[in-house]
Amino acid sequence: MSKFYVVATPIGNMGDITLRAIETLKNVDLILCEDTRETKKLLDKYNIHKPTMSYHAQSKLSKTDKIFELLEKGKDLALVSDAGTPGISDPGAMLVSQIKSPLRQDLRGEEVQVIPIPGASAVIAALSASGLPTHEFTFLGFLPHKKGRETLFKEIASSKRTMVFYESPHRILKTLESLIKFCPEKKVCLARELTKIYEEFKTDTPEEVLRYLKANPVKQKGEFTVLVA
């Protein structure tokens, strides 16, 4: 039976990789990467010498066919993203879905075993150190740029549970302005550059968080996880 490993990798700090992940990457036949150049940095650090192949949102159908050919030959593959857990706001989710599809279940007369190798996740890391309620939460991924964006902010405003989403530095100010418009009294936690040298948590009303970022333009850079209580 072929094995397909979904391997979580660090979201910033290279030390945040599990022993099991290292062992898995050393033993598979091929590693599928969002960006082979980014993955090479991690592989070099842990002395992992395995062939890699790119797989991302723009990959052609022929790339998927190649993956299934390898699985049919009994090869064990690992899927990694540039950072964090593959399949979470990540094109890897579609590949796993195809592998587990009833139409694909009978490769070589056997089912391909999909095995998660858990580890770093920006969502969970942000929740754990935010100080916001975590007994219930909803993860929204990356918010849409235009269509449906206002609807989501209305949903965030009316929610009784903590809402979590990712945002880019190019839209973080606009996002905070929307939160001021739809839920000005809610508590917001901005988790920036998680596990990296400039990691920071800023918790306040959306208006105060926006004021803080505008007063400190350098804080507008980096990767953001936004949590709304």
C-alpha cells in the first residue's frame, strides 16, 4: 500500500519541526513542495537528501497525473507547504481530496493511506497565546479581496465565537477599518510574524490596533493572523 504523508513544517522558526516529520521526510521517495526553493532550506538544515517536485495552486493536470502514477507504482510521497500544515488554506487540500476520492480508491487494487504528520499551525499558535476565548472558534482562511468581503465582516460582527483569519500586510489597515465599521467594541488580537524574531501580539479594540499600526509603519509588515473575540 502506498503512503501519502501530509507533513507540517515550521511557520517561521526552523526549530519548530517534529522528530517524526524529519524521519518521514528522510524516508519517503519524493517530497511535493509548494516552492522547492523554500523547502530546500529546511531539507538542507536537517540533512535530508530526497528528490522534490513542485505542487501548488497553478500546477497543471499533468502534474497530478504524475503523482498518481508514482502512487500506483507503490511509491511513498510527502506533501509540504512553504510553512505550516498543508491543506489548511492551501491547494494541498484538493490533492488529498482527489487521493481519497472513490474514483481513486482502488490504485493498484489497494487504497492509498493518507497519513497526517502534525506540527506547526499559525491558527493554533495564535489562539494559544492570544488570551481570547478558545473553547469555540471559526477559521475563515484568507478573506476574499472583494466579493463577499462585507458579508464576512457582518458574520464576524454577529458571531458568538472567536473568529480567526489570515491577512496580508497590503490589506491589514483596510481590514481593521472594516472591523471598526462593523464591530467597533469587539476585542481584536493581531498576531504578527508568529515564531519569528519580530513576533508580536497586539490586543485591543480595532480602532486602537489601527492607531498603533499607523503610528508604527514598520509593524505593518509581515504575516498576520487576526483574531476577533
